[in-house]
Amino acid sequence: MELRNIDNIQNVINKVYKGSIADEIGIKEGDILLSINGQKIEDIIEYKFLTCDEYLEVEIENKNKEIYIYEIEKDYDEDIGIEFLNPIIDSAKSCRNKCMFCFIDQLPSGMRESLYFKDDDSRLSFLQGNFITLTNMSEKDIQKMIQYRISPVNISVHTTDPELRVKMLKNKNAGNVYDTMKRLAQAGIEMNCQIVLCPGINDNEYLDKTISDLAHLYPYVRSVAIVPVGLTKFREGLEYLQEFNKEMSLELIDKTFDIQNKFLKDLNTRFVFLSDEFYVMADRKRPNYEEYEGFIQLENGVGLMTKFEEEVNKYIKNMYIRLRKPRKVSVVTGKSAYTFIDQICKNIMNNIEGLEINVYKVRNNYFGESITVSGLITGSDIIQSLQNEDLGDALLIPKSMLKADEDVFLDDVTIKDIEEKLKISIIPCDVEGKQFVKKLITKEKGEI
């Protein structure tokens, strides 16, 4: 048995699943993974790739600094059942771009430190669906993506015009994104792409070229989402950008409809999709459920409203419930989704006797009224908007308002803070129709 000091403890095991292979052989929380089959583990991608094998020699250092090698025989691709204190094992790679539209650069000072960190890490793209620019990657990073087949990945393209992309991202290395994407496509890596559209910058002929270039990489580029630039009131010292308006949105919707029809004929997919915000701004009917082709770009708000509406309608279809006791609840949402959510709740009340739902539109004073999506509403704005309202038995909020896996809003206000201020129980809810209806009618003890 070898004893040695470990300086880098990025790969500390934080969780061992009960009944898993790791649990059965005696691996414990707090142990450190040193290597698999003699290879040191630098990040989560290597770990997942190496643990696919049917035979493993797993080198572990325990809390007493004793080192053991465990021999494991298992099914191919079977997980051994551990998680790490640092989910990606390595440090997350930060973004060195200074994008003209970067939302983080538009945050006010005084927010929690983690909100100011810009990640641009292919591993987080693969594991969590984050979008990356490919601009901050070394040749070694790209080779690792290809070697370990990190697929699919989400890529923030914005434009394939080299000169314009350098200008938009303010990074001299930003212009070679299309060449890198061609390499990934040749290696069989699948990609979903994002275009943050800035009026007068990367639209019109630049947008046409970008869509055409990306379509040439189909089927490895599986889809393209177009989202409007988001502008807060904290843009002092930043480059002027124009907001989207109704007229611009109508024009883009019509243009995209024609492009989709062409791709549907040529590629058997619509390929390019617009985020819901454009249809709200244009006051235009959203595409049907089937037209979103499986909702591959939900992270960009593409089809989120249509999917939610379908889930609610499917769940309440042929449903009629009479509550034993009348129940009054409230729902908060942003300006852009207010009319939609209000109509959804009216449909639900038609099927559930004794249920009263009040929907409140919260104005975004924190970031500015031009920010209308629910996910950027802060706790302080909720308190300010609802402090004099009769909210009933509970207040439902979208989980997208909260930091992942925490009860904290963007402004560091907690759920508990709001509950104390408004004297109401807060119920976070995923944007999923069945869960939404159940949380509207179910009390804490599960009574209806």
C-alpha cells in the first residue's frame, strides 16, 4: 500500500449511491479518485469515458491517506454510482469574450459573486446544456472533444461571418468558429446552435449567411435557435444596441416561416426556430406542438409556452374536480407571459370547482422594464408588486426564477424572505403542465 499527499482534491467523492457498485465495494464519501485503469482523471468527461469499460481498476485514496485499487467487472456503460464534490472535477473554463450583448456585463454591482462568472466550457455544455462560443478553447480542448466524443454540444454562434463575429465577441480568435464546427461535424459531433439576434448588427444578410452556413453542416448541426438580445438598464459604458419591437418581430417571423418551409422540403426538418418572445412581441400565434419537432431548444425558450399549454390541456381534459374546501392561490409571471398564463389559469378554473387563481404580472424594476421574461424576475420585485395583495393560500413561482437547486433569487432574496414579508407560502414549480395543475390544487398534506 502506497501513502502520499494529494494537493489537488478536485476529484473528492461527494456522494456514493446506495446499492451501487461503488457502495458494494466499499468506496466512501470523502474518498479521492486518483485514476482509472492507470490513467489520471483530469475532468468529468474522461471519467465518464473511462468508466464505460467492462473491466476497471479504480485507484482510491481514503480519508486515512491509504490507497487501494479496486477491480470492477460490470456491464458496458454501467455507472459505478459516485458523484464528485466538483461536478466537472476540473475548474470551469471562463469566457474571455467581451460580447456586445453579454447579459452578465449588464448586471448591477452588489449581486452574489457567482453570477459574474462567465463559463465557456464544453464539459458544461455536454453535461448541463450550457452554450459555449468555442472561442476560448485550446487545440487540446478541441482534440479532447473529438477523442471523447462530447456530443451533443450547444454552441453560441451568433454569426458565421469572421469579421463580424470578432467585432460582436470582441475576441480576435472568434472568427474561426465555422472552421472549428466543420472539424466537429467531420468527427460526428452533434451540435445545437444559438443566435442572439441584435437589430442592425447580425440580422438581414448576415443572418441569411449564418443560417445557410449552418445548414450545410446538417445533420451534425441539428437545430438553430434565434433569440432576441436582452438589454437591462445597466448598460452605461457599453455599446448601444437596439431592442426588438413588434414590427421587427413580425418581419422575422414571416421570414423564418419561409426558411422553415424550404428546409422542411430539402432537409425534412424546419431546422431554424424562434424563441417564444418573438411571437409575444408580435402578438402572433405560436407554431403548433408538432412544429417544434420534439422541442430540442427548450433551453432557449423555443416552444416552452406551447409545450406547457399542451401538457396542461392534456392533463385537465375530461377532468372535473370539486374541491372539498374552496382554495385561493396566486401565480406570478413576467410581462411577456402574463396573458398566456392568465388564460391557462382560467381554463383550469373551468374544470376545478372551488379553485380561484389570481395571476399577477410583476414589473421588472430591478433590471429594467425592457426585461419581461419570468426567469429574470427578482425577489425584491415580487415583494414590491404583491405586498398589498390578498394572495390566498399559496403563491406559485416558476423555478426558473431561482438559482439552480437553491431557494435564492438573482438579487439574493430567498424564498423565506418573501414568505416572511408577504405572509404566504411560496411554491416553486417547474414549467410542466401536470405538475403546475397539481400544485395549484394540492395542499401541503396532499389533500384536495
